Amino acid sequence: EAGVAQSPRYKIIEKRQSVAFWCNPISGHATLYWYQQILGQGPKLLIQFQNNGVVDDSQLPKDRFSAERLKGVDSTLKIQPAKLEDSAVYLCASSLLGGYKNTEAFFGQGTRLTVV
Amino acid sequence: AQKVTQAQTEISVVEKEDVTLDCVYETRDTTYYLFWYKQPPSGELVFLIRRNSFDEQNEISGRYSWNFQKSTSSFNFTITASQVVDSAVYFCALSAGPSDSNYQLIWGAGTKLIIKP
């Protein structure tokens, strides 16, 4: 079974530039998550999709971050414009089900973003 | 409020020693799930175990074992006869919520485990 695919693996941009990350979840997984992980910390949920609808985006900085999951499969996360504090690893994960009785989430290898 | 505390920031042991990673959680919900994930240097978070609040039976999987105690709100993880490949950051996480419709994984800060040859 193929895992969660993310690209690119690494990205270096200057502040105020734009950047986009792509995620392809495990086939058949209805729930997709984007997490931000700053070095030395646990992951922080940015947005959760159930199929192509947003379930939770309460921690997404909507003035600069946006995400979409067209057709309920793959997803893109965009930052525009980037700030220095956006430097982090952006992790995509998917799970078969969402909600309270959730199954475990499977994670991609992440995209390491450096903003200079 | 939901919270997960992993008090050990970093642990270093010599190969073949046993090591226990502590996890203490807080929640007012009676139904909840606890998880452990491993994050090796490659960066990918690897699922290790999920436990629901109604099942306090300890679990063993090879060299890994988990001790769930509701009385102390702890879900500790023990690696027996540690190996260099066990070196990673380990995260404990909690899933709980007021309804069945939504949840969020609450993560601990992680414990960096270093196994020296």
C-alpha cells in the first residue's frame, strides 16, 4: 500500500514570497490533515478535511495560509506571503475515518520550509 | 482542557538497556483515545499504538510495551533491550472531544531518545 506522498521535500524561500505544498493521501482515506511542526515541538493541526469539506481550520492563519482539497483526494497548502516564523516542517496525514472514533493517521515525510 | 505532558525532553541510554518514556494526559471526557508515534530522523511520523479509555489492559508488541493507568492518567511506553534503530523522537497524543463529530489530536512535546552503541 502506497503511503502519504508529499512534495517538495525541501523548500527555501525569501520572506514575503509565496510557496505551495502538495499532498496525496492514501487511497480511500476520507480524512486529510495538514500539520505544522516547528523544530523541537509536537505537530500543530492547521486544517482537517473530511472528503473535500473543511472540518477544522481554527488554527490556520487565514490571512496568509490557504488550503484546498479538490475532488476529495489530493490537497495543496499555500502560504502567501511567507514570514520568517513560518519556517517549519509541514506534515500531511490521512486517515480512513475522521471524528471521535478515529482510526490512526498516517503521515507523509513532510516538507521542510526555510524562510530567509 | 485537554493536555498531554511528556516531561522527559531527552533520554540517552546505552544499547540493550531498557527505557521508559512517560506520558501524562488530562481530559474531562470519559471516552478518549491515546496514541504513541515515533518520528525518526527522516521526519515521518510512524504510528505505534492506539488505546481507548475503556481498555486498560497493557499491551506488548515485541520489544515495545505500553502501560495504561487511568488512576494516574498515564500511558507510559517501555522499550526493552533498546537498539540504535530506536533512536527517534517519540510523541504521545490524546484524542477526545465533546461529540462524535469532530476531534483533534492533542500532542505532547515529544521525548528525544538517543540509543548509544
